[in-house]
Amino acid sequence: MRRRLNWPTLILSSIIIDFEPLIVIIIGLNYPSHGLLHTFIASIPAGALVGFILNMVGEYMTPYLVDLALIDKKDPLKSFILAGIVGWAFHVLLDSLLYPEMKPLFPLNINPMFQPDFHQMIFHAYVLLFLAGTDLPHPPV
């Protein structure tokens, strides 16, 4: 999977989506904190856009990302776009289990994935994913 997905793009696209609730809260908009950007249908164009932009700036960042062992070489555009979409959609999937106000299947006005009984388990999964993400492989010395 590491060869098919650009990991920095996957990570960034799964984080950048949370600017939506941040902006809604800071500005005080009359809009759901997990609105249109937190839908599977938005994950395709938004994730692809993140992937395209990161591919454009990737040539400047590749040496640093190779040093951090996040990538081996310059990845093709396809791996950036796919990683952007997968990262965005994965975030929507995980958030849809936690927030009843989300409508991940927009234009349907429901969230069939909301599971309040799973909050504790999902929280522990987030902690484990974070810990796994901090154990990056180190280049040979």
C-alpha cells in the first residue's frame, strides 16, 4: 500500500477536513460543524484537490520527506490523488461513527453509521493509530 499511496498526502487530507468545524466554531456560523465537507461525496473532489496540490508542491518537499522516511521517491500523480481521496473518506468514516449530526451519505439526510456505544472503542483506536504513526521507520545510519 505504501507504493500506491503517498503517505504525507493521506495524512494531510485526513487532517485538513477538520478545518470545517474549526471555522464554523470560530466564526460562529449557523451551519453544522460537520457539514458538507464531512460527506463521502465531498471526499472525491476535495481529496483529489488536496492530492493534486500536494503533487504540485511535492517536488520541493520530496527531499525532506525522503529524509523523514515518509516516502522513498517522487510518487506519480495517481498516488497523490488516491491518497487524498482515501484519507478524506477514512476521516469521514471514522467521524460518522461519533457524530449524530453528520450526514456522510449526503444527499440522504441520515447517519446510519452513528454508534454511541462505540465511543470508547473508537477513542482507543485513535490513540493506537496515533502511537503507530509516531513510530516511523528510520533510515539506516
